[in-house]
Amino acid sequence: MRLSGRGVKCIRGGRQVFSGLDFAAAAGEVLAVTGANGSGKTSLLRLIAGLLSPAEGTIALEGGDAELMLAEQAHYLGHRDALKPALSVLENLIFWRDFLGGEVFQAGQSLEAVGLDHAAHLPAAYLSAGQRRRLSLARLLAVRRPVWLLDEPTAALDAAGQELFAGLMADHLGRGGLIVAATHGPLGIAARELRIGAAT
Amino acid sequence: MTALAALIRRDIRIALRVGGGALIGVLFFLSVVVLMPFAVGPDLKLLARLGPAILWLGALLASLLTLDRLFTADHEDGSLDLIVMSRTPLELACAAKALAHWIAAGLPLIVATPVLGLLLNLDAPATSAVALTLLAGTPALTFTGMIGAALAVTLHRGGLLLAVLVLPLSIPVLIFGVAASEAAITGPQTFGAPFAILCALSLFSFVIGPFAAAASLRQGMD
């Protein structure tokens, strides 16, 4: 499996964010997207996720499931964590697991893996920022998708959480997954760096 | 199917919990209809004549009031991104969301109608006629309103825009809903013809609504 982009150009709000961007990542690899604020890291992830369309160029996944689009084989972990404060931790997770579908796992186990099993029945409104992030990570574990698109995944995580997350990423890569992560800090795992130039 | 059932279950659950929209719509409906007899005065004949129109207006405004959160809430917390990316076609997801909204916010209005009918001096057959037209017509309000909600999704305080966009589409529903109820109460026209058109409007909106809403959501993703 190989994710690649050729000559990708992104225009948002009439302003060119980046152009002529080439990148590639194979199964078992992490592509760390770095760059200054506003350089287009999030835009790149949203382009790969199919939430934006490139003004020029193509993004393709080779060797995935031929019947599914790239977006349908990807997990997107954005700034906003897609959690409903009125629902409990477990209800939030079970909803996303059932809605996203495909190859799914026990919600309880996923919560345990991110260290949130003690809070399973707490409404999500009472979670701290770090706990919300952990709950979002549990979604990646409850449903298997080969491509993970992570936007600042370690933001708000404590040291133990970052270590745990590095382990989860290693497991995912070991199963033949690939990861594209926009980040400022170290991910705690060997990664190929893709630097997006300053905005022009 | 599990995906759509999960979406419907989640939306209903959120609507029924504290801070959800379901109760707001019913309370608004209640206050509009309860205030009306005080504003119109104690003329029982006049109240009975205006009754169906008042109930319909209340239901229309109540459904508009809660519709603007249909997609905005999911957009603000990022859920909409994941729904767009998922393997479920966006049209079906929109239809599921509208159905959940109708069950949580539309059905309670119909359940409240018999009680409110008493305040408007409507007898039992008249009240059941109004309830029946609301049952047939409010889905059309939800499914056409969904188009406006999808267009206004990226705007903060899109509620007013939603009202402006959706009201023209709801006028036919209002006309035939009130016409059918009045035909059943006072005659002389038959109940069947306007009621059939009302049902047709609902069926029409089931088809158009999800496609139009999904198209405008895709346009709005940026």
C-alpha cells in the first residue's frame, strides 16, 4: 500500500497555500508534516481526507481496497474531536464504531487501551482536553482503517499519554498501516519528514 | 443499516437529554398556542375557526426553531467531517438525521396537539383531523427545512437565514395542511384532496431534501 501525491496545489479563500507538493508514504511508514503556522499542514490532511479538493495535482492510494475511496479507508483526527458532551464516553465511542463500520473491535477494549475505561460512563462534557484526545484515539482503535490522518495528535496529551500513543502508532504500522501526521513536536516514533514551505 | 440506525439513535438521544432541542420546540409550540386565546379574546366560535391555523403556525415555527442546529452542531465539533468521509452515502446520512429530528422534535408536537386543541375550543374530530394533517405534513417541513439548515451550516447565527430560505418552501405545506384541517371541520370541500396533496408534498420532500442537503454540505466543506 502506498499513498502518494503529485504536484498538489491548494487554494483556500482565494489564497494559494502551497503548490507543486509531492509526497509519498508506504505501508509501515509515518510521514510527519511540519511547517510554520498557516503553512498548510491541516489543509494537506484535509485534502488527503477528501474534505477539500486540490486545485491541481492528484492524491492516490495504491494497493488499498479498490472498491473504496481513499477517504473511506482513512481515519481523520482533527483539531475538533467530534465528541458529543451530552453522551457518555462509551456512547460516543460506540456511536462512531457503529457508524464508521467495517472491521470493528470491542469498545471496552479500545477504551482500556487509551486508559479511559474508568470513565466509560461519564458524560463527555466532564472530560479534560487530554482525556478528550484519548477518547478520539480510542476511535482509531475501535474501527480499523489502514490510513491514519492525524492533526497535532499529541496536543494536550501528558507524557504518559504521548508514550502510549507512540506505542499505538507502532502497533498500527506493524499491521501494515500508514500514518500522515501534522506536528510541531516529536512524535516519539521514527518518521519521514515532509516540510511545507512558509506561506507565500 | 447499522450505521444509519446508530446515527438516528445518537441524534434522538442527544435531543432528549438536557440541552437537547426536543423540549425547546414543544415548549415554544405550547407557548404560542396557549397565548393565542388570550390575544384573540373569549369568542369561542372565532377560536374554533382559527384553531387549525394557529396549531399549524405554531408547529411550523417550532420546527424552524430547532432545525438550525441540525447540521451546525455536527459541523462545530467536527462530527460532520467524519460523516462526510464515512462509507455511508451522505444523502442517506442526511435523511437519517432528518428522520431523527422529526422523531425527536416533530412527533412531540403531534402528541401535544389534542391537549392544545382543548384550549382552542376544537372538538375531538376536529383535533384528530389537525393531528392527522400535522402527522402527514410536518415531515415535509423537516425535510425541506434540512436544505436550508445545510446551506446555513457554515454561518454563525444562520438561524435567520434559515428562516428566510425555508419559509417560501413551507408555504405550500401550510396552505394544504390548514385547508385539509378546515375541510374536515367546517366543509364544504372534501378532506381528501388537500390531504392527498399534503402527503404528496411530504413524499416529494423525502426525495429532494436529502439530495439537496447533501449537495450543499459538500459545497460548504472548506
